Amino acid sequence: MTKSDMQKLKTLSAELTPTLWIGKYGANDAIVVELQRQLKLRKMVKVKILKAALFESSREEIAHALEHASGARLVDLKGATAVYLSPYRIKKTAQNGYAYQRK
């Protein structure tokens, strides 16, 4: 992915609202599963890291741990907000809605 592609994605991510919040339990398995589920439905997902999650690790550590655990690509990390790009190709099928394939 080129630098200009990443800049375009960062611009698009500014319009997103957070759909996943990380709280006092940090980036546990349930958060990873939910992030993967949302990435199957959307091209990008914005994640908000709450102050309660920062007792054990930093924002950067949490964001990179989620990136590795979910297989998504970290597009942007500003303050307490991280944006992830889906590793799935989302194709709409005529029969049953959506089909997902790993890139």
C-alpha cells in the first residue's frame, strides 16, 4: 500500500464514528472477536481506547496487539482512537447477502 493510499484512508477515517470501545479489561479475546466481526461488515472500523484500559499497557501497545491478533491493518492512531482496515474482501452475492474472503 502506497503512502498516498494510506493518506486517503486516513482522510476517510476522520468521518467514522467509533463502533468499538476498549475498557478496563483491555484487548481481550472478546474484543478481538468483535473487531473481526465488524471488519467483515465494514471496510474500516474505528476503535476508542478508554482511560481505564491504560493501567496495564499504553495506547500504542493495545493498538498494535489488536492489529496482530485480528489480522487487520492499523491505518491511524491518534490519541485514544485507532482505525483498522479490513483484511477481508467483501462481496455482495445475489443469493444470500454477503460473502467474505481473506485477502
